[in-house]
Amino acid sequence: MRRFLFIQLIALLSVFSSLSAQDGGMWIPSLIKQLNIDDMQDMGLKLSADDLYSVNNSSVKDAIVHFGGGCTAEVISSEGLLLTNHHCGYGQIQAHSTLENNYLKDGFWASSRRGELKNPGLDATFIIRIDDVTNKVFEGLTNDMDEGSRKAKISQNIHLINSSIEKEDFQDVKVKAFFNGNQYFAFITETFMDVRLVGAPPSMIGKFGSDTDNWVWPRHTGDFSMFRIYASKDNKPAEYSEDNVPYRPKHFLPISLDGVNEGDFTMVYGFPGRTEEYLPSVAIKQIVEVINPARIEIRDKALKIVDKEMRADATIKMQYASKYASIANYWKKWIGENKGLKASHAIEKREKYEEVFMEKVNANPEYIDKYSELMSDFDKYYAQFEKYNLANNYFGEIVYRNVEILKFSTMLHSVVKKYEDIDESGREAFVADVKPRVIDYTKGYFKNYNSKVDEKVFESLLEEYMTGMDPEFIPTYLTELVASYNNDYSKLAKEVFEDSNLTNIEDFNKLAEKSPSSALEKLKADPAYKIAVSMLDAYDIFIKDPYVELNTKIKKLQRTYMEAQVEVFKDKKFYPDANSTLRVTWGIVNGYEPKDGVYYSPKTYLGGIMEKYQPGDYEFDVPEKLRTLYDEKDFGVYGEDGKMPVCFIATNHTTGGNSGSPALDANGNLIGLNFDRVWEGTMSDINYDANICRNIMVDIRYILFIVDKYGGARYLIDEMKLVRPKAQTVVEGE
């Protein structure tokens, strides 16, 4: 099969020309020895490939943790102490906060091991080893299989691998696809379920700059928190128990006090979430010109309404701060992504790349039959896909993300459908099981819900839906309803919210107290529910199937295109797209010039926090103690030339999921904590360009300064290994 040729080509990549730092990349640690170690050492790395990844001996990988399934963390002491971002631990910090002990506002530092706080549901996963299982996954596949049969056979083979692979009873295995399904690796893992909160700075430090500074450089955020892994007495994973003891890691990261200078080698190790680096130009063009503008416009309208209401009412601000930040995060990211893709001429560069690709294909008879129609097929399918892709995003953004009453209605509708699909004899048990869970959900939902805010968002986005959605996808019911109000969306929204039982917990509870048949009858007559269901039905009838069908064809083409690129460009090294698996990326500390006449240096200092300081502002307030430490220049051993370093940037290729990833120096010492990217470089998920793309890290010295001088938790510093690699010394008693 052609897939096996792909694997052979990957294996040969180690003999091809070196990859420069300018090309970025998120590389599989187990392949570093054969693919990348020479390049890394040429750039300044002083470690061996085995130092980075080893199965039989301790290595850097043994200090890297998949934290809560969505972030990265690292072990920084021999007693299982974990470091990750404040925003990665935010949910746990919030869960432990009360009016009397507001850890979000005031910070938290456990005074002893007994004071460390348990977190049900939080886990920490280590990678034990990575096995290439491609041949086993492809066993029994044939070229004439349709996608459904192929997928079923692969799933069957993965199930066999999961049940037969060599591992300990307390270990797990996850098989993941790479290179768009051309290669598969098995990750043997150990997951620890007892992870306790140790410390966190106040949000004025951990979230300094909040939404305004999100995706922005210069940055001054102390985005960190600390946890500890606990294990059974034999150092194995165990559920929470008072008898558990701190985990003894195979490796923990020493911490450098030397700091960074421009041009220094840096390396980020972690679990990046998702990238799409090998899309054809037609796909990027659709994102830039059609999809991103629509998503940006929808969220922009919602954000302006919510922001105005938050600024006018403190209660609304408290209810919507987290939701606003969540909506704003990718809104701002998409704006930056579009700016970066345009500024870097990503579409034009990809088109030139494809011209060279097709020239090579047409010059080789072996390639012509396999690949000559690839690019034209992309053009054809993306042209067909565009209206369904746009409609899918309109529906998702409006119904599922930004209009809360519509999202709530679709959730209730899913419960109704399950109820009606059940045989009558089983409905009583279903209600007994589901009703308490729905009631429990609504308590949290309505606590942070304001119907007046949602009504205004509903009014604005319903009009956007009616004017922006392709008319053939709009339900007749909704068209007639809007017409009956003479397109007066304000009046329509007002009456819908006045008549709905889904705008406050009192009315909803009255509805829930009725018999199932009466509740269903009243719910189905609810105006908000009827609108949501009509939109959902139109999506299911007109959009869902063609979207899935065309997306499946495009994914198949993308798999073939990935195979073709590796085969045609024999002198190029390819790294797989991010898929939440363990990766290594490296680069250098470097400033950048986002536009003409503007240059950003790569480091920030505590003085910049004081320049941004706005008393009482929820984004830019500064704790009094931190201001005092600054005024007295009490930086201890963590300062640099009379200043306190805060953050720095480098050319490491990162994305979501790298939050909390360690930034390491050439010797594998911890120098920083990754937490963000610069706005102009958020395009790196699609098109990495070292001239623009920068990852943002908290300087480890600022973290230590906050723990020690601000938090008074010197005992945590004492369990770390502090080093000065330039002097080749271990720091003791500083």
C-alpha cells in the first residue's frame, strides 16, 4: 500500500538536509534522535537525544505532565511539586474559594502538606513510552476500501492493539493518528488521580492584564499555579487517600537563576492541542475571507453587548466575566490570525508551494496517476463546502455559543428526544434519573444568567442569523415569525423573553414540577424553545449531512496530499500537526517587528506592571505588597541589574495545550513557563513564520520571586533544585 511507502519515507528523513529554526515544528520526542538532534545541537542544545527522551533511563520527558487533559505541567522537585499556569488551575482555585477565603482574589499558599487541597476529577498523566504501531493499525486495509470500511477496520485494529500491547496493569494506552492518518503511534501512559493545590498568586498577578492583554506583547502576567502529585506508598497511581504520599518522580526539572538573553536557545516540551500546518491555499483562503470574518462579526456583536452591560452593573460583571473571557479569547485570536496570515502573505506562499509541487508531480510519471488531480479536487470540494462550512459556523456560533437561551433550549430538546424515544415502560425510570441532574445543572446555569443581557444578544444575533445565513438553510417557521413582526427584532425578542419559561429559575422549576406530559406540552409551546428547535431541525435537515459528507472527502484528500508531499519533497523534513500528544519545539529568545517602525524587545520587567497599574481596575490593579517590593527594590536573588524580570518571548512553535509547558535552556533547566502567543503570530496554527510568531513565557525568576518574596512560601523554594548553569553551580541558601 501507498501508506507503507509513506512510513518508509519518514524513516529516511534523518539523512535529508537540516531544518532551520525558521521552519518551526512540533516534533515527536521519540524521533528526535533520528530526525532532529543535530539541528538542535547546532542551535545550542547541550543535551543528548537520550537526555530528552528515553524509555530505560530517566529523561526530560519524565518531568512533563498532561495536566487535566487540556494543559501541560512539569515536575519541579523530588517530592512531586507541579508547576503550571494560573489559568490552567483556575477552576480548582475557584472551586476552593469562598467569601471568607477568596483564593482567586487573595492567592493561596498551603502552610503544610496537610494544607494542600484535594481536587476531585483532576489528573496528571505521564508518557512512559511511544511506540510506532502504524503497520498494526493498517493490517487488512486495501486501497479499494471506502472511508467507512477503512475507519471501521482501523478502529478494530486499534482495539486489538489496546488490549495486547505490553504495559503494566496500572498503565493505559492511547493510539493516535498522525500526518492526517498516514501514521499511528501508541502512547503508554500513567495517570495520577490525587493532585492537590499547593499555591497560587492572586488574580491581580496571575491574570494581570486579563482580556485586554490577552494575545498581546509586551506582557506582564504572572500566569502560574502550583500543585502536587500524590501516589500510593509504592509510588503508583491511586485515588485520593490521606495515606497517599508525595510522588517520587523519575526526573524533575532543575531551575536556572541565570535568566535569558536575546539569542539564547530555548525549548518547549508539552502537549500542543491542534494545528493545521499543511492545508492547501484554497482552505486558507476560505478561512481568511469567509469563515473567520463571519465568526469575528458574530462574536463582536455579542461581546459589545455583554461588555456594555458588565460595565454598568457589578452583578452582571461577576456573572459574565468568565463567559466574556471565553468568548473573547478566540474572537481576538481569529482577528490576529487573519492579520498574520495576510501580513505574511500565507496564501500566496502556499500557492507558490503548490505550483512547485505540481511541477514535480507532472514531471514524474510515477506521481501523475496518483496526484495530478489533487489540487483541482481541493478546489472543487472546497467550493462546494464553503456554504455548508459557513452555515455550520453560523449555527454553532449563534445557537450553541452566544445566545444562552437557544443553547439551553437545545440541551432540553436532547432530553425530550431521549424521553420520547424510550418505550413508555422505561420513561418513569428515565425521568427519575435525568430530572435531578437537569435541576442541578440549572442551579449553576441561572446563577450566572441574566435574561436582559441574553435578550439583547438574542435580538442582535437573530438578525445576524436571518441576514447572514444562506436563505435556503433558514427554517420556514422562523422566516414567517420574523415577517409577522415586520422585521422588528427588538419587539420579537422582548415578547419571546416575556413569554418564555426559560429565562429564570422560578419559572423553570414550576415547569419541571409538572407531570412529564404537561411539562412537555408547555415546553414545546415555549417561544424560545420553538425557535431553537426550528433552527436545530433546519441544521439537521439541510446542513449536517452535506457538511459531514464534504468534510469527509476533504479529509481523505488531505490524507493523500500529506502522503504526496512527503513523497514528492524528498529533501524536506515534515513534523505532524499537533493532536494533544507530547511534542518538543525549540527556538531562540528574540524580539520582533510586527509592522513597519515598530520593534518589540524580548523581555519585560516589573516596572512595566507599575506603568500599567490602574487602582481598582479588575485587569490592571496591583497588590499593595507587590508595589512595596517594587518601591524597595526587594528582589532578592531573582532580580537582574536592579530590575525584576517578568516575561520573555522566543520563536518556539506553540499552540493551545502548551499552556503550562516548561521553557528550558540548553542544559534542560527550567527558565520559564509558557502561557500565550503574540497576537500577530496566532496564525502559527496554520502558517508558522519566525519573523512574526512568538510564544510568551513567564520568567521563572518572577515565579520564584512571587512565591518567596510576595507569597512568603520560601519552604517551596527550598524543595527545588536551583542552579546557575553559567557558573556550573547549585544554589544553596541564597
